[in-house]
Amino acid sequence: DAGVIQSPRHEVTEMGQEVTLRCKPISGHDYLFWYRQTMMRGLELLIYFNNNVPIDDSGMPEDRFSAKMPNASFSTLKIQPSEPRDSAVYFCASSFTWTSGGFYEQYFGPGTRLTVT
Amino acid sequence: AQSVTQPDIHITVSEGASLELRCNYSYGATPYLFWYVQSPGQGLQLLLKYFSGDTLVQGIKGFEAEFKRSQSSFNLRKPSVHWSDAAEYFCAVGNSGGYQKVTFGIGTKLQVIP
């Protein structure tokens, strides 16, 4: 498998513009996670989905952030309008549920480095 | 709520020396525990995990970790560090019931000097 795929790898945009980050999880995985990583705050969980349904979005910083998962193989994280403080590396990760009910480790994508000027 | 503490933000070791990175967790039941490594500009890669059974777990790249329930710890060790081990290391705890959620520590940045 190709692993978790994220696009774009780098994004530079101006304040006020809309930004869309994309993620393709590993085939067969039923969980998808979006994280944000900054020097100041470390790795923060923004939102996660199970079987395409958002389970917990309490980490989404504000209404400017939204995430969707229209099908099992695609998810987007959108920021509208973007602000300089949104500059960070955004990671997508996926995992799957064991048949016994436990869960497996998360597989991370390479990340999208977002710079908002 | 589950939480993870990595008390050392930055550690420097000499190449060939032994390494121990500390991790303490807080969780009411038996946790799922993980160590991940992140090289500069890369995503996180799993080093090892503990779910149940033997409390000493072996991982990739010669790393091991020991789960100590009495101390709520899951420290990462390596007997001899290589320059390529320089990276950031994250300890994480996952819940053992309901929807999956993994909480990551702040990370420990490892510097290896010749």
C-alpha cells in the first residue's frame, strides 16, 4: 500500500484566502485523524472520523476550520478565511479497528506545511 | 481524561551511549501505549506499541520499552545510540474502550553528538 497520502505537501497563501488540505487514508482503515503541529503547541488532534462520520471535533480551533469525509478514501480540511496563526504542519493519519474491538496504531501521512502570510 | 507527560524536552547523548526517554501516562484502565519517531520534515513513524502481555516490548531500529503499571510509565530505551537516531520522539496513550483516541506527549528532541 502507498500509505497515507496528503496533498499538497506545501502551501503558501495570503491571509484571508481559503485553504483546502486533502488526505487519502490507507485502504481498509476505518479511522481518520487530522492533527496540527506547531513549535508552540506540539501535536494537536483537530478532529477524527470513524466510518466517515465525525466523532470528535472538539480540537478544531474555531469556526474557520471545517473537515469532511465524503467517502472512505478521501477527506478534506478547509480553513476559510486563513490567518497567519494557522501556519503549521497539518498531518492526516489513519488506523483500523480490530475485530476484537481494540484498535491498531495510527499511520501518518507526510504532512502539509501551511504558511499563511 | 487520558494524558501523557514527557518530562524531557531535549536530550543530548553521545553516539554509542545508552538512551532512556521517559514517558508517564494517566489513564483509568489498561492503556494502549505507543512510541513514535519523527525525523525532520517527516511524518510520525511507529517505533513500538504495548497492548497487553509481556511488559517489555521490542520495536524497530533496536528500540525497546517497558510498561510499568505501578509507576504509570512506558520508558523508551536503546543500548547504543547511532547518529541516525537524532529525531523527535513522541509517547502516546490510547483508550482501551469506545471510540479510538490517542493522546500524544509534547515530544522529546534527541541530539546525538560524535
